[in-house]
Amino acid sequence: MKNNIKLILAIFVLAMLASCGGSDDGPDGEPDGGDGEGAVNIPTAAALIFPLKDAECNAGKIVSNRESTVIFEWNASDFTTKYTLQLTNLNTQEVETFETINTELEITLLLGTPYSWKITSSSSATASTAESEVWKLFNAGPGIENYAPFPAELVSPPMGLTITNPTTVDLLWKGSDVDGDISEYEVYMDNNNPPVTLINTVTKSEIKDVTLQANKIYYWQVVTKDLHNNLTKSSVFEFRTK
């Protein structure tokens, strides 16, 4: 009889320990950091709406002979408490940032000027953020019949890359134009900043097998031209060889 009572007590104690013991699971049986209690929701990327991608913007309100106001719009992103709009003047590479809790923002732009913009979604609950795509626009001005191309976007080699045991390199960039009338690209590369040596003039957005020397710093830049003799210069990228 005593042995039976001891056995029952032992089973009872083990059951209590199992029910009250520590666990890494949340209240629904999910690990902490999942969708259970204590999980933090990360903001998602916003989807851009307007001004349209790589397009002429003529929907702004003219406020002077140099400026107009344009309303930027994007879709709401999940788990977001604040949006930061980053605006880059592609002629000067000057960057401005604007913060808002709304999904639209009116900004004053220079007429006849190309810009790029993107939205960063952030939350007060986490340091993690999410970035939208980068869109370009040309803020139209009165009397403009054709537009200069957007400055080329240099892709490869990326800024600051070090190439080991080099012999040649492929240069790659992206070009775009509101009118769609890009005629050619002039590509400059040498050891000066900015580069002054024209290595080739091409109609495609790449040059393959450019000869390199070891232990050099190279700078390269692309000049985009259109059929109306408008031209724009890209930023200057740098890479090293060793």
C-alpha cells in the first residue's frame, strides 16, 4: 500500500514538473522571435506610384520660372510608422531627404531637371528598414521639345572594387531617356579623376575586355548622347588592381 502511494506521488510530481518547466516556445507553441508573443514585425518595401518611372513629369504646378511643385505618391507598406523620401538631383548629385507619415508628399523641383527618388519604410518598433525601387523622372519645363538623357547608371565594376591579378575588365552601365533617342555612349577611363581618355564610343551599354595594368587606380565615366545632341555625364566610379 505504501509503495502504491509513493508511486502515485512520484507520478504527480513528474507531471507538475513537465507542465511548469521552462520552454523556449511562445504561448502558441512557437519559438520566441517567430509569430508568437515578443516577435517584431519588419517594415515591408513601399511600391512607388507617381511620378512615373523613367518618364517626363508635366503634372506639377509651376511656382516660378525655375521651379514647380510635384506630388510624389506611393502605396502604404506594412508595419511602417514613417516614410523617408530620398530625392537626388541627377545633374548635381545633390541629395535631399523628406520624412512623412503619409503616402504622398509635395516637393518643389527645378524645371528641366532629371531626378531619382526612392522611399525608405521604417518603424518605431525596430531598427530594420525596407527600401523601394529607385525611379527616375524628368521634371518638364515650358517650351522643352526634347530632353537630355538621364545620366548613365554605372553597374560594373562597382565603386571601390579591388581586382586581383587583372588582365582585362568588362564595363557595364544602364542608360535611359524620356524620348528614347539615345544615339551613343562615350566611355572614358584612365588614372585621372575625372578620366579624360576616351576609350571607345558605342551604342550598347557595355564594353568588354578593356586592358588593365596591375597596381593601378582606375576611374571611369560614361557620357550619354541623344539624336538632338543633348548629353549627360554619369558619376565617376573608381576601382583598383593589384
